[in-house]
Amino acid sequence: MQLKTVFKAGVVMLVAFFAIESIRTSFSPQHASPAALATRAALQVPVQGPTDKPAFAFKGFQIQPLARFSIDAKVLSREDYYLGREAELAPMDLALGWKRMAEPAVYRQLDITQGRRWYFYRWRDAPPIPVQEIVESSANMHLIPANAAVEKTLNRAREGATVRLSGHLVQASDASGWRWTSSLSRTDSGANSCELVFVESAQVQD
């Protein structure tokens, strides 16, 4: 009788384990559907926090981490760069949108372009959402791939794709005194308002 009770308890525990595991994996990034990723991008805002990661050398530059950073967002536009010191470090910019700026019904009403490391948007008649909301839920991000695998993934990011990026907002400098510093705010606009992101992990969902 005692052995039968133990056996029943073991079966219950095994069933419970597989039920929990099924729920857990259904919410993991690897099993997320395109629709789920898009919904998550529309709901989440970038996550930023303190970091104790020390400065390090990278491709002839000195990189000073300023904050931990992660984002799920929609790619609004992409621009690749090939010339200049900045291009050696961050060969691509992605204009990214989250919250309502991740919704096609919103961002497709904007004429979105990039150039000279800037992100521009225009509209006809009236903006689809308040301008300050556009400012606070989109940004032009200069991306520094941490390695070849990350760069290969980022090269797949095109307009309309959903991306998940994690790494650090950084300041980059070199021996000549040149310096490039990330914005640490999501509410700024204009000069020096772009994020400089050292991307350590990247996922792209077309």
C-alpha cells in the first residue's frame, strides 16, 4: 500500500514537471512565433540599468560601458556606413520603434529616412500619433556588433523585421582624442540623442 502511494505521487510529480516545462518553453524566445514577437515589441520599452562592466579594448578603440541595455523593437529603417572612423566601429544604424511606433498602422503613415547618422520622419497633414510620443518610442541606434556571429544576425535586420538586442550603451574613444558617446535617455531628440549600442546578443524575426 505504501509503495503504491509513493508510485502515485511520483506520477503526479512527473506530470506536473512536464506541464510546467511546456508552459515555460512556450514563452521562450526560441519558440516565439512572429506574431508573439511583434506583440512583445509593441508592448515593451527598452530596458536600461546600471553596469559594473569595466572598460575594454575593441578594434583599436577603448569602449567604456555606461549602462546595460536591451530592446525588443520593430525596424523602421536601416542605413549601412562604410567610410570614416565611426563606420569602422558601428557599420550600421537601425531606426527602431516600440510601443505604438512598432505598429505598421502608425509608422507606415510616416516617411522615414536615415542619413549622416541621423533618423528623420515626415508626415502628411498631421502625425499619426503625438510628436512627443514618436520621440519617446523610436530612436536611431548606432550598432557595434560584438563579434562576427552578432554582425551576421544584424545584417538580416531589414525594415519591418522585429529585433531583440541586448548589450551595453557605451562611450567609444581612441588615442587621437576622438570620442563617441551614447545617449542615456529615450526622451531626447536632435544632436547627441542617438544610442551607441555594443550589441552582445541579437535575434531577428522577419
